Amino acid sequence: AQKVTQAQTEISVVEKEDVTLDCVYETRDTTYYLFWYKQPPSGELVFLIRRNSFDEQNEISGRYSWNFQKSTSSFNFTITASQVVDSAVYFCALSMRGNEKLTFGTGTRLTIIP
Amino acid sequence: SQTIHQWPATLVQPVGSPLSLECTVEGTSNPNLYWYRQAAGRGLQLLFYSVGIGQISSEVPQNLSASRPQDRQFILSSKKLLLSDSGFYLCAWTSGRRLYNEQFFGPGTRLTVL
């Protein structure tokens, strides 16, 4: 069975600080996919990134970066120079090859204090 | 480009009343479709998913049901609502031809059962 753990329930940081959201996953499959979603106050989940298990290269997109480490089964998300618009609930998710379903973590509520 | 619609956006219903929530996807064919529920301050719970017309898989036994009368239409129903059915209902889709499962979400329906 697969599992995603987001141990940080809530995080608050002051604007312009960097913040890292942790995600730890469990799976027995060798081929799997990891995702991050953002849920702003409006409620709609916004897809941020997908990472394949065979590609451990870290990725940077503007102020966002993702650190994938298979050795520790982690897929952490860092926001640099945080802004108030980054305030949201962030979900990490996992799926296996050929499986129609996503397994979500319980989410981390991030609050950026102006 | 693909878009996903949900309606209504908000709904207030008395206990024991019926429910019908609708989700439609545009710009794609043969999508996999999903219904999730998010209770206040909680994570996402997968309720149903469908890989084709008339094909419904239920994840959680409850008083809800789902139907897929057309390729890009997914309906969530109940004959008698319970207080515990209150929550935020999200519909999602993904391409049925992909091996991984990068889901895209609709704007959601906020249901309050009184």
C-alpha cells in the first residue's frame, strides 16, 4: 500500500522568508509519480508539479523549487522569498504506474504574514 | 485546451433531501473522472472514479452514488442527505491514455446540509 505523510499541519512565516514544506512517501513500486498541488482560499486545487521516480533531478520554477530524494523517500517543496499570495493549503500526492488513483497527504496550511 | 466545470458552486440543503452535483469536462475525450470530498479543514477523500461511460468504482461506502451517463459528464447523487455529507466536493479529470495520474480539478461545490 502507498502512503503520503505531510507532518507539518500548519506553518506561518513572515513575508520574504523562505519556507520548506515536507513530504514523505511510502511505496513498494519502483515506478511511481509524485505531485504537488496548491489549494488557495477559493478552493480549487491547482497542479504545480509532477516528478517521475526515475528522475531525481531537482527542479526550480521561479520562486518554487522541489527536492526529490529517493534515499529518504522525500519530495520537499521550497518557496523562496515568500509572498502573501503563497498563502494556501499545499498537498503532496503519489501515484503508481498504471494506477488510476492518487494518494494525497493531509496537506500543509501555509500562512504568509505581511 | 481542456476545462472542467462544476455546478452548482454552493448549495444549502436540508437533511433528508436529495442531491445532484454535476461535473463536465471540455476539450478532451475518454477522460478518467473523479469525485472527492473535503470536510472543513481536512484532506481529500476519494469518493468515486470512472474510467469510462457506465463504469463507476466506489471507494467509500456511504449514501452517495455516482453516474457517468456521457463520456465527459460525471454526476454525484444522494437520495437522502445526512449532516455528515456537508463539505467541499471536487471533481477532477485525467487523460485516460496516460500511465501516470496528473489530475486537474474543477472549482468545486460547497455543500452545507442543515
